Amino acid sequence: MKLAVCINHVPDTAAKINIAVDGINIDKTSVTFVLNPYDEYAVEECLRLKEKNGGEVVAVSLGCDANKETLRKALAMGADKAVLLKDDSPRDSSSVAQALADYLKEISPDVIFFGKQSVDSDSAVVGTMVAEMLGLPSVSVAVKLEISNGSAVVEREIEGGKEKVQTSLPAVFTAQKGLNEPRYPSLKGIMAAKSKPIEEIIPAAAQPKVEIIALRKPPSKNAGKIVGTDLSAVPELVRLLHEEAKVI
Amino acid sequence: MKILAVAEQRDNKFKKSAYEVVRTARTIADQTGGEAVVLIIGSQVQSMAGELGGYGAQRILAVQNLKLEKYSSTAYSKVIAEVVKKEQSSVVLLSATSMGKDCAPRVAVKLDAGIGSECIALKVEGENIIATRPVYGGKALTDIKINSAVKVFTIRPNVFTAGTGSGDAGSVEVVDIPLAESDFTSFAVETTQASGKLDVAEADIVVSGGRGLKAAENFKMIEDLASAIGGAVGASRAVVDAGWRPHSEQVGQTGKTVSPTLYVAIAISGAIQHVAGMSSSKYIVAINKDKNAPIFQTADYGIIADAFEIIPALTQEIKKITGK
């Protein structure tokens, strides 16, 4: 079984985000970048599928040289091969998806995994776009996956419940937290990852359809009123919510 | 602009987000001298679709087919794209729900359109729309412009106003979009929903608990308060990672971003990734015994005290008002 996992290199969720002077990018100074948290579930699921069915796991990332660090993490977890689609130019979701789809078409995997969204742009669209570009079915926000005889049954999270989806293979899946418990890379894995080569491919030039006009901090909230420090604050809080805020 | 809004239904019921998408389409249509056309997809939806007229739909299209009873990413996206082509719409609006977010990327690719997801504001500017959307889990906002002929937007539930329906029933046109077996390569076979359970992302009021609650069983207190106030239960990442609560309840950067009218944070310190996911709530209440907890920096009302002491009393006091 050929498995591909598309991964991204993103600011750690604990990072403070500051805006760069250009007003459309973030200031990367002193921001730690990590493997996108949702992609960890995607890598783990591919490794488990390989352990069960045999095959090969290829990790793919689009971006600059820094993304190699994230590709190495996937290799350390157990991916067999890593590919960097090397491109520094600004891309929107469509042009990211196009570059990934162009590469994936060549290797035609049975299963393609993404994290359900990248915690930088938070668009949650690239995985499903790639599926459409390749003419493949897809299931997003997967929390459970079972594969047998060329088809898959997947549970995806929906508002207040779950939806069970059946799909043929090859297919694209996007991973939600809860799909599995990602492994930590072993020392042996980390050492082995250092010597595995990372293939570099230059994708076709981007043709973005979406333009970023501005990036800004959300309006800051001022600290409000401390209503009290003991039980006597309770009736006053309820009164404020009822009469001042009018929310209950 | 000619807008096509997709009004989502599940089990032949509209969610509030469906009304929001219709009203938003109408607002843009009015500002641009365009038309708000609403599409509803399902097995038997013609009779229910008329209601959308009361929310501003100028024309209502129903595509119905027994095979469309449950959601299929491949088939629903085909229906939407075909209707957009027929109608020559230039803007497609969907709700940023589990269905809308799954469908919209396919619609965009089929129409060679750029996409803006989870928008929280859409502003008409000349011939175009400037969309605002949160990024980095809500730590920043970005304004974007789509330059393709067709533009696809998903809008975050609970942010745009739906208003109340006027009760005017619009007339419904049934549209036939032929579908083949090959259009259903993935399809839902079953949906399970906890009955009456509100989702944190859709609820008007969210009551969240954090690690300060010490144990999974102490969330009973949070559930009781949520039920008294008519809200959904939320949780911090620490609590979900500890296995006390399901991930579907997690609020924050690797959980859900919420914008309810009232957010109550109980025994939550207010880590940056959590605050990013709830700071756009209209009113925030924090209850924490640590007076230095960062959560107080974003709260409108705070009580510095032990949650175990405060919450049962708060629940009782709220019951007096809500009568629940």
C-alpha cells in the first residue's frame, strides 16, 4: 500500500503572533516552528496503515528549506521517504493544493493523508481541494478509519455527533485530533532520519487567486470588572449578566 | 452581484447557520444591486424550502433526489457547482459547518474559484468583496480579496445575524441536476447525534472547564451550570488531553474557535492558545482562584474564588432567572 502524508511547518500553538512590518506576514523572529499538530495524527495513521498492510509512507511538504526540519520529524517517526516541494513564493490554498496534486499524481498513492487544517492559515481546504484536483473521493475531519478490500469506512466529526462515511480507494483523508495517539520518535528513528535523503522538487509557479490585503491583531479586550472574591459575588454576577449584559 | 447561498439542512431541518447564510447573501445582494438565490439540497426539501423567503431569499432552488438524503461530498459539490454555472452566480456562500467546510473546497476547484474560509466579515468594496477571517487560531485577522471570476466563501456560524423570519413563504423552483453512480464515490451511511446536545461552535452560551476542576467527575458541576443557563459544555486542551472530556468540546487553537454571546471560563488559566479560540465572544466571565490567571485579562466579569464553592451557588442563582 502506497501512503502519502502531506505535512506543514507552522508556528507552535504556544507562540505569540506579531505582525511583520510589511503588514501581510507574521514576524518570524523568535517564533518556534513545528510539525503542524493535526499532521502528527496524519503521519501516525499512515504509519499504522503501513504496519498493518505493508507498503511505504512518503511525507511531502511544500515550502522553504526550513520545512526540512518538519520532514525530518516525519522520517524520525517512521516515514520511509521525504519530499520537499521547494518554493518560497506566497501561495493561496488553491496554488498549494495544485503543487501537491501535481506531485501526488505522479506517485499515485492508495491513501493520501493531511491534517484537518494547518494551524497557521486555518483554512482547512487544501486536502479536499487536492482530492478534487485528482478526481478522488475524500473524507475530512476523520476520527476513525477502517480500510478493507479497496474501500474505507471513516467516522468524521460533525456538530454534536459523528457521521460515518463510506468511500472507495484511492482517497484523501484529513485527520482530526482523536484519530490516534501519535508516537514520539525513538532515538533510533531520530538517528536514522538524519541520514535519510530529502528529495527536492521545484513545483510549477504559483497562480494565486486570493490576495492578502492585510494581517492584523484582533481588537484587544480590556480586562473587565472583578465582581468579587467570594460567594457574595454570585448574585451580583448574575444581576450583571441579566441586566447589564442582557445575556441571560 | 449574483449570489448563490447554500442553505444546509440535516434530517429536513434547517440550522440557525442556514438562516445566517441566507440573510448574509441578501445583504450583499442589496448592497450591489444583485440577487440572492438560495439553494437547498436533499431528498424531500421542496416543502421546507419556502421558509427561507422570510430570511431574504429572492429565489429558492431545490435540488432533490432520494440519493441526496444524506451528505455526499462528491455529489453535493457537483450539484452546487452545476447550479452556479446555470445561474451564472459570481459569489457562492456556504456555512462553515462540518458539511460546508467539506464541500466548499471541491466547489471552488470545480469552478476555478478562489476560496475564503470561516469568514467573520464580508464587506462590499466596489466590484469586489473584502473578507475578514481569523488565522493562527484567532491570534490574528486577515483581510483577503479573491480575484477569480467566481468567489467562494464559507462564513462562521454565530457571527452573522440571521434576524427573525418574516413568515413570508418564497416560491420554490425545483431544479434537476442529473447525477450518476460515479458521483457518489464517498457518501454518508449513518449519522449519530447525541440528542439535544449543543455543539460548542454553534451554541449562544458556552460554559467551559479547565484543569483546576481536578477530576473528570467534577465536570458534573459544569454540565449542571450549562444546562441551567441553556449552554453547551466546553473544555480546555489540558482537560481533553487528560481524557476527561471528548475532543469535540475543546476550545482553542487545536480545538474549536467559538464566538458565543456568553463564554464562561471556569478554572481555566487562559493559555494563549485557549484565549485565541474564545476571545471574540461577546461577553466573557472568568472564575478562577488564582488572581494572576491570564484569563482575567480578557474577561468582562471575573470572580476570584474557588470554582467548587462558586459554581453550585451560581447554578442555583441562574435557575431563579431561567427557571430551568
